[in-house]
Amino acid sequence: MFEVGRFIEDCKEALREDDTHGAVRGVVERAVAHPDDVLRGLGEPTRAGVDTIYQGEDLTILNVLWGPRMTMHPHNHLMWAIIGIYGGQEDNTFYKRATDGLEITSTKRLVTRDAAPLGVPVIHSVHNPLDKITAAIHVYGGDFFNTPRREWNPETHHEHPYDVEHTKRVFEESNRLLKS
């Protein structure tokens, strides 16, 4: 059974053992190997959004619920991350900085039971190609909400400071589509 408190403690303990993503990845892999347990522990998703499970200086754990057909523009985290899917599919496009903005380097599809690391310098965009919510546990090696990050316009690849209000609007638009 997935218990939120136990998951938080397991992530903290793993981080004490290894301050890279290595040990925490194992914790996330074990959790998403049993997606029905995670679903029972976190609840059936009904809305797109980001729920904070834990926030600290060296660790942030989020329950990220991508709405149907939702796309998040290119952005960075400036910290490592482990993404664990417990329902649905998350398509990632990875980029590197280029003279004129960004250049696509690769893509990776994550599906239920997958857990994948993202390194500190990673720039990526996320797309949920499904007509239902995709549910994922995101674990970050830092304070996700108090780290100044960057994002890029998806069409021009122009770089600017991360805009939290824009992100909220993207999730709300997705929720409007869920209702229709």
C-alpha cells in the first residue's frame, strides 16, 4: 500500500544516503510499480493541477496531474528530478540551448509504471497525448518553488523567466476542457 507519509520519509532517507537522484529513483520506481496503490493513496484525479506533497530546501515532492491533451512549454528546473507515472502517458521533448533559442535533442515517452531521471541542466517540454488525465509523482532535488527557473516560448524559443501565472492558466484551461 502506498502511504504518503512513508513515501516522504523514504525519499528523505534516500537523499541522506545519496544526494544525487540515484537513491530517490529507486523509491519512485518501487512506488509506481504499483500504480493502483498510488492512486488509492493520492486519490482519483478529477482536475489537472499540481499538488504539493512535500516541500523543503533540498527536496520537493509533487503530484502532477496533466489534463487531456495538455502541453507545457519548454522549461528548466535547475535541479535533478525523478518523474514517476502512475496513470497515463507523458511525452517529453528535450532541448539544448542554441544560438537562436533551443534545439530539440531527443524525445522520451513515459507510461504507467515508468520512472525516469532528469538531470540538473535539462530543458524539456511535456505533452499529455491522451484524452484523460495523466498522473505522475515528480520528486525534485531542491526547493522547486523558490528556485528561479527559465522557460521558453514554444514557437519562437525566446527565453524568459519562468512565469508561474502562465502555468496556472495552462492548467485552468485544461480544466475547462475537462468539463466540456
